[in-house]
Amino acid sequence: MRLAYECGHIRKGEGRKMSSNHWKTVSRAALVASISAIAFAAPAHAQDASGEPAGVEREGGLTEIIVTARKRQESAQDIPVAVTAFAPEQIERYDISSVERIAASTPNLQVGKATTGSGAQITLRGIGTPASALGIESSTAVIVDGVYYGNGRILNEGFFDLARIEVLKGPQALFFGKNATAGVISITTADPTDYFEGSTRVGYEIKGKRAFIEQIISGPLSDTLSARVALRGAKMWGGYTRNYATDLPLTFTDLDTGTTFNTVATAVADKTPQEKELLGRASLKWEPTSDLTSVTKMSMGWNRANDPGWNNIIFACDGGNSTLMPDVPCERKWYSYHNNAPEEVGAVFPYAYEGGNVGATYKSFQVTNNTNYDLGDVVLTAVLNYQNQRNRWFSDSDYQQRVTQIFVGSYEKWKAFSGEFRAQTQYDGPLNAMVGVLYQDSKLLADQNVFFGNVQKSNEDPINQFMAFSKYSTTDGETISPFAQVVWNVVPSVELSGGVRYTHETKDSYFIHPFIRPGIAYRENDPINTKQTFTDWTPEVTVAYKPSRALNIYAGYKAGYKSGGFSNESTYTNASVAGDLDFEPERAKGFEGGIKSTLADNQLRLDLALYSYKYINLQVDFFEAQSFRFVTTNAGSARTKGVELSGEFAPHAAPGLSVRGSINYNDAHYIDFIAPCVTGQTPAQGCNLTSNPFGGLLGQDLGGVTMAMAPKWTGSLGFAYKTDVSDGMSVGISSDARYSSSYNASPFANPIATQGEYVNLDASLFLKSDAGWELGLIGKNLTNQFVVSGALDAPSTGSGTGTDAGRLADQRGYANTPRTVQLQLTYRY
């Protein structure tokens, strides 16, 4: 009761910075609540309600969760890490087939899918990286089958046929290497089986009019070789966003001849994104002996959308109405005003689709091999990977409709080869160790072309006739990162572990504007060449006290590191300074501790985590909406601290029932950050610094201000129940609600870029037959909440920055998916 009172008391003052006394009160109350629960529930370990001794097998109860957070399979109860794990049954229950859907089921995790830049904004515990900058890798690393993926376009991958998903919170440098200062999303696909299994699944989602089919076959090819093939195809005839644009008459002027001509920018389809996808994975598992296992997985992906900006919604405007469409209100609804380019432009403009249509195409190919050789006392592991991602898009980049349009065509290519080699001891004694090294060689290429102004230069090469400016950039990267850890069981109930990772990374980058139309204040054919070298030692020390299998009390010091780099899709204007395009490393250090407990004869799980981390040089990206100038820079310092309490109850008295919930408090704020003013920001709104490091831009002091995408409170509550309804027939029902308090979606605290508090509800219903078929109904975002997971100033909007007459730029946000209801039928054989 005391905990509930304290939480409610602080909730009322959410708009104010939390005092240290309040922080201590919440921490102590949460700790007391968890310890009290352990004390009251302890007798249940001695005997059950019927008086039978503990250990007697009974129906119901909690299911053990196996994770690989420390590069070996362990129970989630045993590891000293705050982790949210999803087993295959949970993944299927809510069709968690994308990174965005992982976020929808995880409090304190937000994911925004973007058209430009890196393609993704992933924020965990208030730490995230804006999607606008290609070249800044996410602070939350995405790991697939043990391999790091450094490009945000991984969000375009469809994930299915999975073994498990783990979300690890806090810096994870020791075990996951690169760029995990905020946490890790680890996805493990299913391995081939040594017995035959197969399934066919078809489904239809009503809102988007999306049909899909999956086919999975797995089984042995010989005594030592097994294989698995998984295929998925989907097509959407409708969409999630309604496009209200109309065909738009335009007048073009030929700057070389002085003549004009009339043309039309047709409206994009009224429903977007009308996605199509085709995914495939083939896996081979070779086990010549019981000590040697080698699994090779090859996957390919293809995705096509009719509008890459379908979820880029103008959701808030100063004064309520759009700057570029004064009669149109800015609302938090899934609608847009997007046009295709005129046919004359589309015929010659790079990366435009036929007829000048907008669109996006993503293609990927990757091969991963995981080999484990058990020598008895030592296990040797090798993880090899090659990945290749290609992304092409052509977009209406006004994101609004007006008589002078902006269109952008872009092609990005990311490829990398990596190898990680580890040796891990498994002695019976108190000391064990792990040593390893990670190597990665990568190349990023970006070619982008921009049209605006409704002009033509007919004497130019056809490819440049309608070009305002183009930009071309590459970055070649190489990483060598050895690491080591020692685990010491001081006594049977106390484990002390410590380790360190050393990172040496080089990045050689090139940037140029190959073409600039006369009159545009950019630097044509003035290349930038940078050679960057980054090094860092990242330590980690953890102590865990485990008086029984049911109780784990841990505390540790952790550090995180993300190397600096180069912003490949920025602009090099006459006002730009040398530091606009490159940025310094991001570092994290701090403490995390908690209690993990399994209580009441394995019926109740309670986990408590407390953390406090300081971030130095948090990497951020700024866009000035009037001059199209980008500034990629570092915030001086920031801090996140919080409390997370989660639990699950699975009573023996009701086999098949589980109830789960969590409540999380997170305070994430800048400590020291002199930042550029957002477009149109007035002195009264904080734009009052004339001396700053941004080359002529006015500045603001964001010290003490809450960071973007950092709600103070998040929580969840849900249940799942499965029971037999007749011989050979069972039914399963589940529902989960996710709560978030309000937050600002802009990394530069734009006053109108706010997201109000919301409750998101998911539910599912399954009817399953022992004959092999299963009928499912899945509803997501049933409350139909409009939520943005990141915001930027919209191009060509806002005015009067630093003056009393300033008008804030319109806010473009990465919107979530609206309410969806999906019916699916599965047959297993």
C-alpha cells in the first residue's frame, strides 16, 4: 500500500523534475515491497496448500524462461540482467513478426519506422537515436542469431518462425560488443529439428486488407544433418493511412530557355502503404558428433511499399493548421497529403518509379554460421556472418501538398562481414572464464537526389535537369574488439563476475555534392574526406547472491560505448561548419541492481530492477527546416534513472492461467546540452543563446530538460488462459494493456511535439485441435491510439527563429499502426 501511495503521489507532480528525496522514496518503497513479498511468500516453498512437501509435481505454475544474455543458455531467473523475454507461444499469440511489434509488447521501448536517414528510431529507457541521420547507429543494438546489425533498415525485415526474443535493458557492451549503450533486442530464429515437423499458415488482416501465407518444413536429412525451410509472402490491398491529396496542377519554368510548361503531380493512392513482402530462410544443422554442432542459415527478404512516407504524419502545428496547407488542421490521425512527381520528372530523376510514382523497395541477403565445439572443459564458438541490405526510395518529402513540391530519390547500400570467436570454460570448480574477439568490416553507400522549386535546366544532362542538388557519400568501417570475462563462485551462493571489452574502430568517410543548381547555397564538388579512429575500454563488474534457486539478488557496474562517425545524408551548405557532419563517441556508465524471485511454490514471479546511468556525448541529429541544414552533434551529458517492477502469477488452482504486469518509473533528462533552437522557437520558449557551436544557428540550453521519447511512467497488465473445451480441442485467450504517460517526441524539446498519455490494448483468441489445425483471431491496438515514436520539424515550415514573432515548424512524427484485427488458420503436420 505504501508503494502505491508513493507512486500516486509522484504521478501528480509528473511535470516537475523529480527531487532526490522522491527518487529515494520510490526506490526504497519498491525495494521494501519486493522484499516483503518474498518474506510473506517464503512459507509456500516449504509445502503447498494441501500440506504436500515442495517439489511434488503439480499442474499449472510458472514456465521457465531460457535466455542467452551471457552467450550461454541460462534461466532468466539466474542472470543478473533486466530482461524481457518472449517464448515461441507468446510470439505466435500476438504475431510479433517485426521490431515494431516487439516494442508494442514491451514497456519503456519505443520504435519509430522512418523513410529517411537510418530508417529507425529505437528508444529504450529514454535513450535513443534520431532516425534522420544515416551514419548514426542505434543505441539499442539489434542482434539476429548472435550477429549485430548496424543499419536501421533491419526494421524492414519480417521476422517469423522464431525460437525466442529477448530485450535486454541497460548497457550490454561486454557480451554484445558494438553500440549497445541503451540495450539489446536479440532475435533468435528457429533451428532445424531432428524430427519431421511442418506447418502452413494463412491469414488476413482486415484494416490493411493484408493477406499472408507461411510455410515451414523441418526435419532430418541423415543421421547427422537436418534442414529447415521457412517461407512467408504477404500482400496488402489497402493500407493504414488515408491519403487525401488530389491531383495537383503545377507550372514549371525552364531556367535555360525562360519558357514555362504545365504539368500534373498525381495523387498517391488513397490507401497506403499497400506493402508486399517475400521472405525466405533456409537452415542446415550438422552434428557429426555429440560435441560438434554447426548451424548455417541463409535468408533473403524483399519488401515494396507504394509510399515510403505513409507513417510520416504532420500531427501538430503552431496555431493548429498546417503552414503549407492553411485550410487543413494538423491532427493526430492516420491521414496524409502526398503526391507523385510529374511524369516529366519521373522519366529522368534518379530512383523515381515509373511515371514519377513514389515508392520504396528493400532487398536483403544474409548468411550466418554458428559453430560450437565442446571439448569438455572448454567450449569453442565461432559466429560468421555476411549481410547485404539495399534500400531504394522516392518520396514526397514535403509530407504536405502545395504548388511547389519537394521530391527526394535515394539509394542506400549496407554490407558487412563479421566474425566472432569465443572460448568459454565450464569447469566444475569456482572459477570459469570467457575470452573472445569480434571483427567486422563494413561499407555504407548513400546516393541521394533532391528536387524542389518547380524548375528545369534543359541544357543539363537529363539526370540533372530537374535536380536541385545531389549528394553522394560512403563510409568504410573496420572494427576489432577483444573481450574477456571471469566468473568466480566465491561461495556456492555468491557469484562475482567481471570483464572488459576493448574496441578499436576506424571509419573512412567521403561526402560530396556532385551537382548544385545555381542559386542554392550549397558547396558543389567540394568533397569532405575524413579518417576517424576510435578506441575504448568498457568494463563490467557484477555480484549476485543466490541463497536458493528461487532468489537472485544482484548489483553491478556497467559501461557502454558507441563509436563516433559521419552523417552520410547531411547537407554541406555555405553556412555549415566542419563539425556538422561528424560526431564523437557516445559513452555510458552507471549502476544497476535488482531482485529476481520465484515464490509461492513456483506460482509467482517478482522482479525488481533499479538503475542509474550517465551518458556522455549522446549522439543527436538536428534538422533546420528552412535551410534544409543538418547538424549531427553530441549532447554534453544526460542521465537515466528508474525503477522497474514486474510480476507474473500462474496459480496451481487454475492450470493454464497466467496474469502478468509491470510498473516502471524512468527519469531521463539532459544534464548539460547547448542545442540549436528548433525552427521558429521564440526567446520566451528558450531560444535565447547567441553564442553556441553551431555556426550561425541560434541556441537553447536544454540542461535539466526531459529527453525525447522518455515517459516518466509506463506499465502493463495482462493475462493468458488456455483450457480444454472437449476431447482433442482447446481454447486460448489473452489480453495485454500497455500504459505510457505523456512525453515529448522531439530530441530538441519542441513545445508542440508532445504525445499524450495512452493505453494500448492487444488481445487474441485461439481454438486448437489435436488434429493439427488452429484458428486464431489477433487484435492489436484495439484502443486505436495514435502514437508517435519520434518527431522532426517538417521541411519549409516555421519562421522567425529567435524572435518574438516566431512560428514553430510543423511537426512530422513517426506514427504507429492503427487498430488491426487479423484472422489466421494454421495447420501443423
